[in-house]
Amino acid sequence: MSQQHIEKLRVAANLNSQHKQVVINTTLMQQQNPLPSMNFSSNISTENMSEDLPTSSPEGSPTVIINNDNTSVYIMAGAAAGIMEHCLMYPVDSIKTRLQSLRPHPKAAYKGVSDAFRQITKNEGILRPLRGINIVALGAGPSHALYFCSYEMMKSKLNGKGNTHVTNALSGVVATLFHDGLMNPVEVVKQRLQVYDSPYRGVFHCATQILKTEGITAFYRSFTTQVTMNIPFHSTHFVTYEFMRERLNPEGGYNPRAHLLAGATAGGVAAAVTTPLDVAKTLLNTQEKSVILNSSIKKIPAKRRLVVTGMFNALKTIYVMRGIKGYIRGMKARVIYQMPSCAISWSVYEFFKHYLSLSISDEEMMDLTV
């Protein structure tokens, strides 16, 4: 046995002996000066404990840096998840917008999702389903950063103060308000570019023309409807996700399969439930001329036919044009979009949240324990 190895064993034995002595002394002190039992769990936040703990150990021991800057982790992970989700699923989103048209152009009347994709790429070009993806990528980063960060922080504040499902739902409401406040103008420009025979040359031309002809309020014309739709959507989404995640991964921690399946389930359920409001939002954003100018809309006042405003008028227009079935137009495309979209979003978010939260690598941990 080498001299160096013998020295390591001697140091370890000394440390063990010192530790035992500290335990014995502490026990004696407690017996001599008993203190009343106190519960600090409700008064001390574990997130702030690291501020009071030393980040270095006695000389000769390894230093472990504790990283509790969770806000920056949520922001970076959320931004990555949002951009990835929206960019990968954008072609399906374009098809959903076309299928939700109440009075489509004869050349844009599709039988379903696959038929729509085939006709769009054949007649308008293979890149046509991607038109407007640049503005979505630009808006998805900051909006999803706020979305996930506000959800995590609100959930942390409300934990232990009531029913878990209620906590998740309320946190989802707060996240929705932050997300939609940034994303609503992006949705307007995106959907104007997605419709068939769009008159706009690109994102900048679309935004400036809307501002010039309809005013700045046009970017938030569907905000009430969007929030009304997204509050039940995201509340259902978060409650379903957390419920499925706990069932699929009761131990907690990072589990790619559990995050993927829970995200897909949450997206599908929430999308199906809120499809009627999504059809109304699409109408408010696109302002289909063939719908607005159609003389058969007898039940809508003439002064309101130049523009559809408000959720109630949008829902009324849908019923007049298409009946009850109008409220579920594009449901299949919406579910097909939301299931993989939410699966991607949660998988990417949990991946980045997990690995950005690590203060030291596995290799460094192995070195510290040898």
C-alpha cells in the first residue's frame, strides 16, 4: 500500500472521529439545555436557505456551488421550449387556420388535414405552410419565457395553501395573461399571412397595413376571446399535465417519457374542449371578407358587417354561417397540432430546466465522492 493511500486513510479516520465527537457533544448539550421543539418549515423558504449557507468548506475539502437562480432557468428553458414548439408545428398550425375558414375560397376547400397539406404544397409551393414562421419564432421566445416563469413562480407561492389542482389552475391563469399579452399581436399577423390568397407581401407589410387601415386596436381585437379561450385551455392543460406527470412519474425528477406523454395528453384534452373559442378567435384575427360582406348574414346589424368585433359577435356569426358544426371546424387539426406541440414544449422545457439547474456535472460529482 502506497504512502499516499495510507495518508488518505489516516485523514478519513480523523475526520470520522471528529464527526463522532461533535455528535456526542451536541447530544450532551441538548440534554443539559433542552430547547422547546419548534417547526421552522412554514417560516423558512428552502429556496433562500442557500443564501445563508457557506459556499466553501474547510481547507482540503471540495467546494460545492449551490445554484438557486431558478428564475433565469425558467426563462431560458421556457424560451427554448416556445421557439422549438411553434417552429416545428407551424405547418400544422397553418392548415388549422385554413380549415377554420367559415367561407373558404373554392380553391381552398379541403377535405381534411392531409388533403389540405397536399393541395397547399402542390398549388402554392412547398414553403407556403411556413409563411409567417419568422414572426412566430420572434414572439414565442419571450412570451413562453414569461409563460413558464410566471407559472412556476405562482405555483411555488401557492403550494401548500389549498388543493393542488386549484393551485395549478390558478397558476395557469396567471401564465396565460402574461403569454397572451405578448403573443396576441403575433397571432394576428401570423393568421393574416396564413389564409388563402393573403394580400400581404410579408410580416412587415402585413403589420404596417393593419396599423394603417385598422389601427393599433386591431392587434388586440381578439384579445378578450383569446384570453377567454386560453384561460380554460391552459388551466385544463396544466392540471392534466401535472396529474399525468404524477401518475407516470410518482418519484418526481426528470423523466423524458413521462413529460412527453403527459404533455401530449394535456394538449389533446385542452384543445378539444376549447375548439369553439379557437374558431371565434380565428375569425376575429382573419376578418374573412367573404364572411363579413356576405349578404346572407341577416341577423347581424348592417353597421357591424364591416368588421367582426367581440367574442359574442364572433360566436353569433359562426352559428349563422355554419350552425352548431361551425364551432368544431378544424378540431381534428387543432388536436393533431396541440398534442405533439405540447409534448415537444414540455419535453424541451423539462430538459433545459433539469440540466440548467445542475450546479456540477456528473463527472465532477464522481470526483468528489472518490
